Amino acid sequence: MSAAGALANAGAGEDPLPGAFDRIVAVYRRSGEDLVRRIILSNMSIQHDKERAIAFLKVVAGEPPDSQDFTSASLSAVSKLGSMGDPGLAALAQLRESGALRDGKARGYVEWYFRERK
């Protein structure tokens, strides 16, 4: 868990460690530990490469309920997108409009998010 957090920090800031984002995603994909995956998702918003972080979160957000990487992974991903300012908001809108959200909790969060923003 500490290594996942340290690796996430290596991909953050204005001068990220080269290749850090690819390593973060690889650790996420290979890990069987829910907590490691949660830590990585929770640190996506600090990644230097915001476009790739958002794209990754969109993939996780679209996972079906019966094959998510961990319990409520889709909900965690949309929640993180909601905290990423205008680019995250645009990603949520795109997920909502395209019908890509297959998990009811994630869809519910996105509907709530847009209702509350009005």
C-alpha cells in the first residue's frame, strides 16, 4: 500500500518521474489487493498527465457490476472524476450521455452530482 502511494506521488506534480503513470496503471491491473487499487484510484487526480488519468478513470467507471476491479470501483472512479474540475465534469457528462455507466451506484452518483451542481 505504501509503495502504491509512493508510486502515485512519483507521477504527480510538474516534474513526474518518467513512466510513472504507466507503472501506476500496471500495479493497479496486477494487484489483487482492493486497498492497493483504491489508493491508486484515489490518487489519479494528482497525476501530472490529467488526460490519461481521466481516460483511465472512465474505463474503470464503465465496468459492469459483476466484474469490477473491487467492490464499488465504478463508484470510486466517478467520485474521483467529480473532484477533478472541468475536465472531470466533462468526462462525467460524456459517460452519462453515452450510457457507458453500467453500475447503478455509479449512475446514481452521476445523476446526483449533476442535480446538485444546478
